[in-house]
Amino acid sequence: MSKYDNYYNNAYSDLPYDEERQLSIALMPGESVLWKGKAKKMSHILNSIFSKMFPFAMLWLFFDLGFISIIIMSGAVQEEFAFIVFFFAVHLLPVWMWLFGIIKALFKMDYDMYAITDKRILIKSESILFTSIPYENILNVGIKRNFADKIAGVGDIYIEVYDTGTETMLDVADYRTALEIIEEKVYGLRQSGYIPQGPNNNY
């Protein structure tokens, strides 16, 4: 018996009732949940703030603010107010795109949900449906942590699947336990002699 077979029964659940119901509907008959969780909200927000757009958006914003200050001090703003407002509303597009990414993350984080069962991994992100990943299809699995992840104490679990590419469990607080459960299941299959039919069978 796996040391994680009873983990779920004793683990704290952070899933609301409606998400518990969604998960129970997604399970197959006789399937047992070993671990479940959601993306940590603080990390989701930090990652959206300190995205690749952040330095570019800040540089663009400071440049435009400096230019706006010059226009205000010159007194030209009163003469061409409508044009100036329109121009900078368009010119600040990189900043609006960065802010849109943050707002999108605030809404998206309520949809992300993950579950690890005795048969597969279930991932739900920006959808009402779960992505199902049988252990037999997993080629590789690992952890990545960026600056924001380390601040928030979370990790991203990357799962290489031979038929769909890479699936990701983002901003998982209990990432070490989740990874250990997945590795135990995948290694168990390897030890039994099963080799996934993919482009790269190195694990």
C-alpha cells in the first residue's frame, strides 16, 4: 500500500462545496483521490504583476509620465486636451496589456483546480472541464519555481505527456507532496515494466 493512500483522508481541503461537487462528478467509479488543491491566490497575483511585461510596461509608463509632465508644464494641455488624452490612451497600450494580465489572473485563479488520484492527474484551468492525464502517458515530471513562487512558497509542477505536450499545475502550495505522489505512481509503472510510447522515454 502506498504511503499516500490515506493522505487525502487526513489532508486539509481548500476546495469550496461546488468545486468538491465538480471533482466528484469527474471521478470514475472506484477512483480514489490522493491529493487535491487550488492555485495559491497570492502567487497567482505576484506572477501576473512580475510577468515578462513588467519591466517593459514600467519603462513605458515612466517615459510617458515624464512626457505628460513636460506637456503640462508647457501649458499646451489646455489647447490640445482631447488629442493628448487620446494619444496617451493609445500610446500606453503596453501598460494596459500588463494591467489586463493582472485583472485576468484575478478571475482565472478561481477556476484553477488540481487533483491527483490513484489512476490519473486531473487539471482544470479556465474551463469547467478537467484535463485527464493517466500515469501511463507521463514521460517526465518536475518542479519550476521563479522569484514570485519563492516569495509565495509555492511551486509549478510541469508534466510532460507524450500525446498532448506539457501540462502544468501552477502555484501549488503543497508542491513537494504532490510531486512525490506523482513520481511514486509513475515509478511504480516503470518498475512493473511499462514504458510509455512517446518520443522520449527518459525519466
